[in-house]
Amino acid sequence: MIRALALIGGLAGGAALSQYPEFSQQYLQRLAGQVDALNIVVADFENSAMRAGLTRSQALDELTGTPFLQDRQADMRRTFRRHAVLTDNLATLRSASPLARMTMPQRLGDPATFAATWSDFTPAVPLSVAGVAATGAGFVLSWAALRIALALVMGTLRGRSPGPKRGGPALRQEPALHPHQTTRATPRLSGVRRG
């Protein structure tokens, strides 16, 4: 039972992880589009700051005085942070091979990009080396994890099943009596017959 369930889990895990290389490729394309869009916003802000004779930091500090300007300052600071993170992730993913991307799922962590990629994702047959490697890794990891989990569950259930209590007083079983035998045996003397 455990072997069969572990095999099914391994196959399911292999099938799921086999799609990682294709998903990461589509994520990379989406990520490039996100970075391009952020580049425009960042460049526009910095050009405005330069025309006013300010650096980016100085221009951000100027966005104070009203609730609207303070909200705008917070928005731009978030935009700059996101731009920096996504630009770094894009450069890292582009320079990595499909196999190397399997070791960096944290680089696929932008929620908006991930959601957009997932909504349009179409599974592909894993014919590449990375796809085959992902399939094998998914099978082994899922099989092992499920087998260990099932073994722990079964061991726990076996431990709770009712059985004879150990360490209790042993019950003495009396031997069965023959129909003509009384409970008290009559002693016999050697060579003497009793009537």
C-alpha cells in the first residue's frame, strides 16, 4: 500500500516539476517586460529631477508637505526598490542555464509577474535536458517525501491499535479436567490398590 501510494506521488511530483523549466522561461519573458516598464518610470523621474537640478534622492525628499506628495514619495520609493530587485533577478536568470535556474526558485518570487505568468501558462512536454532532469528530481523528491510521511502515519496508527497490555499480572490458566476426574487427586501408593 505504501509503495503504491509513494509511486503515485512520485509520478505526480515528477509531472509537476517537469514544467518548471518551461515556466521559468515564460516567467523570464514576463519579467523582462516588467523591467522594461519600470525602466521608463525610473528614467522619467530621474529626467524630471535632473531638469530641476536634483538627484533622485533629493527629488524624493522634495515630495513632502501634503498627504498626496507623501503618498507619491512612498509609491516612488517602492517602485525604485522593486526596479532594483527585478533588474537583478532578470540579469541573474538571463545569465543562468535552464538547469541552473532550477536551483534559484527565489528569483521567480515577484507576485505580480508570477501571477501573470501562471494565468497564461501552458504545460509543455519536457523534451530538453532541463525538463528531463526536473522530471527525475520531482519524482525522487515526491516519492521519498510521501513514503516517509506514510510510514510515519502508519507507525502512529499501529502504535494506537488495541492489543494485550504488557507488564500486567499474568493470568494462570487451570488445566482442563477430565469428566471422571475430581478436582482433588487421590494419592497412589506404590504397589497398593485402593478401591
